[in-house]
Amino acid sequence: MEVKTYGLICPITKACELLESRWTIPILAEIWSGSSRFNDIRRGVGNISSALLSKRLKEMQANGLIERVDDPATGGVEYVRTEMAVALEPTLNSMAVWAQRFIDADVAVSDTNIAALIWKLRRSVIATELPQRRVVMRFHFSDPNLDFDTCWLLAQPGSEVELCTSVPDFDVDLFVETTVKSISAILMARSTVSREVDEGRLFLSGDARIIKSIGKWLRESDYADIEGIATV
Amino acid sequence: MEVKTYGLICPITKACELLESRWTIPILAEIWSGSSRFNDIRRGVGNISSALLSKRLKEMQANGLIERVDDPATGGVEYVRTEMAVALEPTLNSMAVWAQRFIDADVAVSDTNIAALIWKLRRSVIATELPQRRVVMRFHFSDPNLDFDTCWLLAQPGSEVELCTSVPDFDVDLFVETTVKSISAILMARSTVSREVDEGRLFLSGDARIIKSIGKWLRESDYADIEGIATV
DNA sequence: CAGTATCCGATGCGATACTG
DNA sequence: CAGTATCGCATCGGATACTG
């Protein structure tokens, strides 16, 4: 992108010139969350086209925010943060705290992209807190007009949690029946599992031990303990 | 603007949805710097059309960032920060520090809008540090193709510094001959007056006392003492 | 897996002119 | 002073298809 400058004598504004083009900060945040491969980043930010992602990554490289490195081990390409991007983390974290305090809960949990939601959900499962065997969880979202409404998470000791959008060949240990908004609210710390269950927006069935320990294996939002946070 | 959401489970990204549309943060920064009137804000951010400024101010109001109040004293309209916007200040200040450390000096001081520059210059003059009489300063910029190349600052005890772009009816006490880039670098703390003078990019003539005390009456950038700041 | 290549529609935004 | 009204172009970016 031909950077459209503001031409102001103001460092904040200069930072904006690097950061405010659409998707730049979500991409940074996704890389911080652990993604480094092109398609992981793409899935994490949900809606971006590969053409645009490619373009943005190049710009961010040119601006010194990320580095593109070939990974000889896997033969793939990795995108990693530069020192400059690492140094920005505290700033964006304080922005996150601000958002949690001041942005209305209904605004914050609306319009969620389901593809990004389940990708985030996958990362929110702490496999080591589950029974140390294969655990299969099925999530069904009752919202109308979704691109898809069911996904499965497979946790196995010693490997990453796997996300499937087609029926896996295993028995399901936990059934979750809910809505996109409820899961969004939980993952954004704007509600809790027990609250959604109590209000009849989330139903759990299956392995009782897994249900009982959901508070342990479902990761809390990093921003769960901010004071003054608004709930749905 | 129909807010284009990202649909992600991420507070940072939610903040971006409110903040990243063009001009929003520069407007906020300008209000922090002391402007509250429509046309002051407009001049402060330099290039925005009144139509777009009007639109942005409405959106920012709707998002809870600013309040529009009628000032019965003057009959005018004032735009003031809400608590939400005040709470964002530390975040944006840390972004400014980041920009000063990591954005290359040449990038930071290029493309300066001259209208915004002289408006900022006006605010950088500390009138109480000047001789307590009328002081007239003439700035001439030798850059080619400027919309205008000369401006005058009038300081008088007890009133705000005035900015003129046409010849005032007073004798000039201080002549400044320089470039947009040099003044930009000084106001952005990417250089100093003495350095620009030494390098032959800034010439001062006129009242010797005023020249000698320029370090006192020309305000330092708020971000002057950041470590690792790059100079031009 | 990690991108390119094209297409095209929406709209952001700058420019200009006008108003109470 | 504090905006509206209108216009029109550039371009942003989403969709889709294709590639080594």
C-alpha cells in the first residue's frame, strides 16, 4: 500500500500510519498468539483473503514489524515478530484492557466470525487438564444461517488439539449445544460457562468428569480479571 | 461509517474497530493538545475536509469517545473528551514512545503538512519566556512548491500567540530561515535548534536576546528524552 | 503449503461550493 | 463559526480461480 501519511508533527500519528491499515493489528495479534504460518494466520484472523494477507505481510515486513524466515526443518515459511513488534505488545495490551473496560459487552461479542471463533476455541483448550486419553468434543451452534454449525475438537496426550469440521471417526465424550454469542462471551470474559448454563444458553452432556472440570481445561481469557468489565 | 467489524474474539481488535478509521486518532490527539473548536481541530490535523471531520466527530460521539457541548459563554460548540477517551491516553502515549524509538527519523519527519506544522509551531512557543512586550517572529521556508512559504508568529503578554500568513503591520524581531524538514525534526525531537544551525539548515537573525534564549521559549517535544530515539 | 493473478464493486475520502 | 451538499475518482479489499 502506498502509505497515506497524515503529515503531522505527532509520533502517535506516525505510529498510526504504520498500524492502522485494515488487518495489520489483528495479524500482529495472531502472530503473538502463536501462529507463524501463512495459513494459520489466515485462519486466525478469519475473513482475510490470501491475496490481501500476502500484501499486508509484505508491507509489515517493509515497515519492520515482522520477519519472513524460511524454516529449513519443515521446508515452510514462518512469520516472526521483530524487536519492534515485541516492543509494541505492552501498548496493545493496555489497549485491550481499555477495550474490556469501555466497550459495551453487546458490541464486543457481536458479529463473531465462526471460523475464527472455533480456531480460538481450539487454542483455549488446555489438553493437559483433560483426561490423559483421546478426548473428543462436539460443539453445535444453533444460530441460523451459519456457514457451518458443528465442529469437533480432538485432544490427545502429547499432541496439539485438533479441529475438525467433519465428523471424526471417534465417539464423542462431550456434547456442547450453544450459540456463537455464548461462546464468544465466554472467551471474551464477558460471561462464564456457569452463567451461560444457568441462563439456558449453553448445554453440556456426556462425560461427567469432563463437564465438571471445564473450569480447568477451558482457558480463561487473559483479560478476565479486569475491573469494571461489562458482561452480556 | 458503517463500522466494518473483524468478527474476532480479541479485545485489541475490538479497540481497532473504534479507532482505526482514518483521522480518528489524530483528531483525538488534537483534542488532547488543547483544541476543542471545530475549526481549531481542523487546522490542527491539517488536511481533513470539513465534511469528513464533521462525519468523524459524529461517529466518535456515537462510539463514546467525545462529547459535543454548546458553550453558552461564546455561543460556539466544543468537543470534549469523555472518560473513555481520557482512559486511552496512557495507551496512546506509550504508542508515541514506541514510535519515537522504532520509527526511522527520516520517515518520521518527512511529508509534513506545512499548515499543521505552523499550527504546531504556534503552540510550541512559550510566550512567558519571551521578552514581555510584543514579539514578532517571521519564519520562511525555502522548500520548493509550498502552498505558502512564510508565516509570522505574534506573541504579546497576556494573550495567546497569534499565527498570521500575511504580513503583519509590525516590525519583525526574529527572522528564521529554514526548511519544513528542519522545523519538523526539531519539533519531533529528532534534532535540535543548535544542531540544525550547525549543519547550516537553520538561520536565525534579529534580536540577539531572543535568539540566545530560543532554548527556553521554544517548547521541547514531550518525547524529547526517550532513550534510543533516532535523529535525522 | 504459500502464495499470484484478476476482476470488480463499494466507498472512503478529497475537492469544491454553499449556508445560517 | 460550524457545519451541509454534492461529485467523482481512486483504491481498498472481498471473491474467485489458479500455481509451483
